[in-house]
Amino acid sequence: MRKNTVRLAQDIAHRVRTGHPWVYREALGPRPMTAEPGTSIDIVDDDGEFVGRGLYDTDSAIALRVFTRNPDTAIDAHLVSERVKAAVALRRRLFDFDRNQSLRLVNAESDGLPGIVVERYHEYLVVQLFTAAITNLREALYDALETHVAPKAIYEQRRYRSLGGEAPRQAGADLVRGNPAPVELEVKEDDLTFVVDVTSPLSTGLFADLREGRRAVRHWAKSRRVLNLFSYTGAISVYAHAGDAAEVCAVDVAAKAHARARKNFAASGFDPEKPEHIVGDVFKVLARFVERGRTFDMVVLDPPAFASAAARGGKPWSAVKDYSELISASLEVLVPGGLLVAASSTHKMSLNEFELALADGAERAGTQLQIIDRRPLPPDFPTVPGFPEASYLKFAVATRT
């Protein structure tokens, strides 16, 4: 074979042809590759026919990220610029940028830029890099963003993980273009306002992918006593309050999260002391509620995919393994006829596994659930057929019988 070319088995080659942008390391066979990180690699099938072209990552379980299936297209600055231009144009057609200031402008593989996510917070951009393979394209990416978006500044978060599972440590997001942003930046979503930190090394404090879910909470919250578990910076609590909830109780293990939630209430013109904020492990707090006979009309749970034992007060958490236990514990404080709002944002849990967890949790609690509302990823998170990992969000509103 030609240099910088890999041959894939027919079934894997077919997956790549039909839209899947990842080639895992084990698919390359036992023969080690000697290419440098970021090298452009051609993919062929067993017959030597061209399948796609991707960038090589030397230290990730995903060895190749496919950028093009056209043999005449190079992975270069021009490609990056055209893909950014198209992604931004799509969002401008779909959204009023003044009304929705927190948007995903580039959705990685689904916008033809594998390993690259760009999120907009009013006049500032946060770029998330999931692979070191795109290092040589960074300047072209930032040039394109300045051309097509003209932000005040661009910040960079590096989120790539090595084969050993380690991620690079950042004290904060790196300012790569423009002037520093304020630490507390206000952004609008619908008629509400939230405070974000674009300089954070990880989360800015507002997840754009759950926008439709927050709207669902607002729709169903009227006159209900709402319990928001894993409340984080309180965006769901703000939406529940805006939906005229009778009561909002928020539970999170981090006191700092509640402090930020109060700022979000104030930013939208609400009393920051209106919700009840409880610091503690969700399972322990739920157990105390059961002991005291405290109940709610709506329970919202959007747990992290994973949490350490330290973060959970002694017991590690895995959304895939422990979700049904969380469902059953939540149902213990939900009144009959009440609403359970459940979300999962890890692609490692399929929709079928998510619904099985709901069913198993209900069975453990001696009741049943009926799903009455589902919410998808919003339009700024487009997905491509053939890449199921991109449709990672599961969100359901269910009534307890």
C-alpha cells in the first residue's frame, strides 16, 4: 500500500462510507503505525477502493477521525474555513442570535470538523478540542471564526484524553484570540438571563444541549413543587421558577454551584433566595426526605455521566450502572400523578438502556411510569445519519401512575 494509507475490513469500511467518522485503534490491526500525530491518512477497503481521509491521533482510542470521503479533498485550512462558514450560516438561518446567545456554532463530526466544538456565549467563543491531531489546523480554525463570526475573543479548552485515560490539565481556558472576557458574562436564553464563565477549564455553567429540556421543565412546572437534583448552576431551577412552580428545591453536592445558581436567579430578575438550596449527596438527601415524609409534584434529574467517590460523599457514581437506582430513589418522594423529568447526556447509555433504567427504577419503587413528553437535542446540535453517538441526549417527562 501507499504510504499513509490504511486498509479496513469491509464491514468497518462500510460504516465509514455511510457516515461514521471514527476508526478505533483496534480496527487498524496488529501492525503498528509510525505516522506523526495529525498526519493525513487515506482509508481504503479490502479491494483498495478509497473510503475516506482522516487525521491520525497517536494517543487516543480513536485512531482516525474522518474529515472527507472525497479523494480530491485535502484536509487543510481551506476545508476548515468552508466547514466553519457553512456551520455558522446554518445557525444564522435557524436562530435569532440576540434572543439565543448561548449556541453551539460547530458540532464537531456532524459539521464535518471532527474533534472540534465551538460554542458561542454572546460575543465570545469557547473552542473545545477533543484530539491533539487537529493541532496544525488550530490557527486556520481561529482565522475562520474571526472571519465568519467576529467575536470579541476566542477561548480554547483542551479535552483530549490519552489511551491511559488522562486529560491535559488546564487552570483555565486559554485566551487564543482577542481581549479577555469578564469572569461573569451574562447571556440570554429565551426571555431569561444566565451568568457564564467562558474562562473556565471545563464547563461554562450553561449547557446548550439541554435547552429544549429546560423549556419542557418550564412548560410542566406550573403550580408544582419541583425538586431539582444535581442542580449545578440552577438553569433548570430558573426555568421552573419562570414556569410558575409553587416551590423549587435544588440539591447539589457543591456549595459553589448553589452560589452560581443564586446569581442566575438574580440575573433573570428573580429573588435569589426564593429556591431552597441543599448541599449534599442526592441519595442521602432523598433518604432524609423519605424519613420526613416530604414529597414533590415534579422531580428533575440530570446527573453527570460519572462522579468520583469524593464528589459523591463516599460512593462513586456511574450513570450507566446506577441510573435505575436513582430513578427508584426519586420516585420515593414523587406523589402519585407527579412528573419525573429524567435526562442522560452520555452516548455510552443508549436510548433503549435509558428506558430500561426508567422501567427498572419504577419497578423497584413499586409503581409504573408513562412517558408523556420527549425532548431532542436542539437544532444547533445537528446529527448525521450513520453516527449514532452524535444523538447522545435522552430526555423524557413521565407521569407516575
